[in-house]
Amino acid sequence: MQNGPERRIRRIAVNTGGGDAPGLNAVIRAVTLAALHEGWEVLGIRRGYMGLLEAEVDGEPGLVNLTAHAVRGITHLGGTILGTTTRGNPFGLEVRQPDGTWGTVDRSDEIVQRFRELGIDCLVAIGGDGSLNIAHALHRKGLPVIGVPKTIDNDLRATDVTFGFQTAVEVATDAIGRLHSTAEAHQRVMIVQVMGRHTGWIALDSGMAGGADVILIPEIPYRLDRIAAKVVERDRAGRRFSIIVVAEGARPADGEPSYADATGRYGGVADAMADEIERLTGKEARTLVLGHIQRGGEPIAYDRNLSLRFGAAAVRCIRDGSLGTMVALQGGAIRAVPLEDAVGEIKRVPLDADLLTAGRQLGVSFGD
Ligand code: F6P
């Protein structure tokens, strides 16, 4: 929806949805300060959209007035001062039925109604694939929205990179680097499981930077015999340890990915692989599941600055009437792309990615 620059803005809102990512607070600060600079008011909505539906969320008012004071000193902080939730889709909110079972209810009309009552002229929705899909659906119901691409997974198309990704890569790279000495001391195979959902961006970037011998990503189904062959080849060459980095969503060529539970959350691939690698190579294998440490803590400088740029650009979009868009990084420049181009299909690692090609040239195994 293009409302045109002539539309007078008085008040905007901002929320954070889905899994957190380092840089959320920097975006909130940038949106707030840039909007205040335009003379607008800024409302923060707690826990996704819950703060609009409930007067209180976690004992605090559902809506918070974001002043310059409220966002002071938060650029470097992990998490989100607004809180977030992965269970706050207003089109399908989970509710307990009278018979004790769980069902869902669509409260999206109430959200649109609340925005009108509160005189909110635009929502800045900071989120990943799921949250931006919700924002897009609300936009189609008439709510002016700007999206900001967040996720450590880096799986949003239309932007070269999402904020939070580089911090996750840094954390994973550090962990992989630290494993080398202990792996070598014990002549073991260390299997590091990293996040990334359906894509292998974190595994590829951290595996390469951390000097992994084998990198397994969902985009390239793996064969256990190929992985074992690489470990044995290294052993014979006197390199009696190996580091395997496996994306949580990686899957064998002849099977399915490993799921943690029935909700479709990934988990367990490293542990399952360790037993097989021990059996096939006769070497001791240990696993490290990095988990949420990849999302926690302070964003690195790159993500802080990207977040600040995204937040400031979102305010420019509102000012210029470029609504229904997502701010994106494309070839070094920040652009506004239509929300429908940003959501839906995810961005997978292309099989001709330069880093992947370089890895093959350097003798890294991708398990195929
Ligand atoms: O999307 C971010 C992410 O950290 C994924 O990499 C991971 O699969 C998932 O979220 C974990 O979700 P949760 O925080 O619900 O365990």
C-alpha cells in the first residue's frame, strides 16, 4: 500500500516477533530516535501483538511509550526490551478450549481495530519469515506496515543479509575454533550442531571461518560413508582429529532431518551422527549442540550498525509513504522491497555459492 508522502504521521508503533536475534534493541532505538526527530510519537508493543490484545503483559502495561530515555544505552544489548514470542500469531492464537484441549482463534480484526483506536499510523514489524508473513497479512487487512528483516538464520530472500546473522556466525566460529585443541589432544571427532532452521548459512560461514573439515548443510544431503571417508583419510595423513559442523536441519541423502519434537523444531542430528561415525571410523566422537547461545548476548559491531541502518531506513519509508515494504540490504545499499517479495519462499544457500566453491577447492567435505 502506497499512502504517499503527503499523509500526516503522528504516531507509529514498533514490535518484535518470533525468536530473538542480536540487534533487535538497536533497531528499536534507531526507529524511536529517528521517529522522534520527525516529531512523531512511538509506541512499543510488548511480546509481539500481545500488548495490543491484553492491557498487561507479564505484569507490565501492554503498550510502552518509547521516549529517548526509554531507548538510551540499548544499542549493544542482546534480547529485546519489548519481549517477543513465537506463539503470538494473531491469525491463530492458541487458546485452551472448555474441554481442556488446545485450539486456535483468529484475533487479527481486533489488532486492526486497536490500531485505529490508538491512532497508530504505521507499524514497524521487526521479524523473520513468520513474523513478516503476519505483518504482510495485517497489511493486506489495511494496516500500514514496514518490515525489518531479523533472524540469525539469514534465510530471508530480498535482503543480502538479515541482522543477527553475523553475530551468530561469530559465536559459532569461536566455538569451532576452541574445539580444535581439545579434538587434537584426544584424537577425537568433534561434531558441532549449529542453528539455521531449513538453511545452512550459519553452518557454511562458521564452518569455513572455523576451519571445519566437514560442513553439512540442508541444501546438500549428506552420506555417512562420505563423511567417514574424510575422517579416515585425515587419520591416515596423520591428522588424527576431525571437526564436523552440521546444520540442525541437515539431512541424509536417504532419509529425513532429525526433529526435536512434533512441532517441526529441528534437533538431534549431531548425537545421531556421532554413534554412526564411531561405528564407521572406530574413532571416538563427541558432540556440541551450540543452541541458543548463538542468539544470546551482544550483537557484534556489524549487526549493531546494520540494525541502526535498518531502523532509520524504516522511518524514512514511513516518511516517504513507502508502506507495505521491508527494508533490505542489497549490494551495500538499503532499499525498500515489497513485503510480498520478502516473505513466502526462503533463501537457501545456492549450490554455486562462492564460499562453498572455495571450500571444495580447499578440500572441505560437504558430505556428498
Ligand atoms: O529462527 C531462529 C532459530 O534460532 C532457529 O535457528 C532455530 O531452529 C529456532 O529458532 C529455535 O527456536 P526456539 O527458540 O523456539 O527453540
